[in-house]
Amino acid sequence: MSEIRNCIGVVNGMPTSDGAGVSLLRVVGTPQIDYLDPFLMLDEFKNDDPGAYVAGFPEHPHRGFETVSYMKQGAMKHRDSAGNEGIIHDGGVQWMTAGSGIIHSEMPQQTEGLLWGYQLWVNLPAKHKMTAPRYQDIQKDGIPEVITDELHVRIMAGHYQGTDGASQTLWPVEYMDVMAKPGAVFTHDIPEGHNVMVFVYEGEMHAGDKVIAAHQLGVFAQSGALELRAGSEKAGCLIMAGKPIGEPVAKMGPFVMNTDAEIRQAVQDYRAGKFA
């Protein structure tokens, strides 16, 4: 094990709404943290009031990056202009490569109960931004897990203790859900130079002298192994790590390219009906 990676900051999410008025907590993509290369956005939607989620995310376009939807509880139906369609249930993940352009919708498949999930936006380098759209629909039983007496680790992407994640990615990223018993310690070697962020959704995680409480995001240095210790109660967190792309980022709503000219072209292509 190498030296321990320092937690260099802890930030709070920002309540907002998106889609057709879905209430959510925006964790990345805020004035506090615009993006952490290669991660562009992280949203948590968690509500047992159907009025806060039932309208969902009607048809909208994307180009130049990937959207990752992970459901902790509830069901969401995906449909896109490339002809893909599917429902992700409790514990499932949908990894969609928008690439050159796609129009999709994500609509709740329930009118009562708790809807709890996350959407992560992963940027793509210039060489992959115009790749053909791709859709990976992976249900709960298709996500590899590493379970010990103290930890339960679900691997949506990347590698952990010799186990490969479920998703094929175009860029080196890791995405895991770690559930820990009180006082349990999670350690993971992450390549040098990669950015790391940890979102705690239950309990609290300790990283050295820093405490990341529920609904907070910890941002880590680019060197060393990740070590987290659960507090006095059980804890749960999402771990996201990735190699920085290091290219200019031009963003406008659902389009993420390298230049403003490419953004204008994306708008023109969408209006001209050129998306898949």
C-alpha cells in the first residue's frame, strides 16, 4: 500500500431541480465545484413524494460525454433516439455514451414510494466525443460485488481487489458503491494522477483528520491510496475516480465539447435533426 491520499476539501451539495421539475441535490456542477476532470456533474435524487419526481426527465439531447444513472431504490425507464429502451430497477446502472449525439428520456416507473438514485456525467476526450452513441443497461445482479464481514462493495466501473466492474468505459474511470459497518476501513489503490471524489449518502466517512458527513462530497489529492473509515454508525458512499483528460471544456446545457464553435455546431446539428 502506498501513502494515504489526503482529503483536500469537503463541499456541500446544492438543492435544485432539473428535468420536468424533479427535486434533487446537485453535488458537482455548482459554484462550489464546477467539475472535477473527468467528472462534469453528480446529482442525487431521493424523495418519497411522487410530486417531486413523477414528471421525470422528458426527451432532451446530449453530445460529447457519457451519462451514468445508478438506482439505489425505485425504477427508471430509459428510451433514446437510437432505439434503445430499458428499465433499471433497484441496484441497476445505465451507462449511456451520448457521443456524437442522442436524444433520450428517463421517466420514473412508479407513482408512489421512494425514488433514490444518482446521475453522473463523465466527460470524453476529443477523440471520443463524436463516437457512435452506445447504451449499457446493467441490472443489479450484473454488477460485481466484493463482500467481507465489514464491507459491501459494488463495482459499477473500474477494478477492486481483482474484480472488474460491470461497465465498459471509453476513458479510465472507476465508480463504486461502498457500504461499511461502524468503524470499518475501506482501502483502495488508485493510479497516481487520477482525481478522486467521495459522496457520502449515509452516516459519515473519516479520511485522515477530515470528516465527510451525509450529503457531502470529499475531494482528494492526486497521489496515494484511498483510505476511508466509517464512523460510529454504518456508512455508505459513492467513490468516483478517473484520469484527468486535461483538455479545454466548453459546456452549454446538455452539450459538452472542447470549443465554443463545437457547441454552436452541436446546437445546429440538433436543430437540424442530425442526432441519432
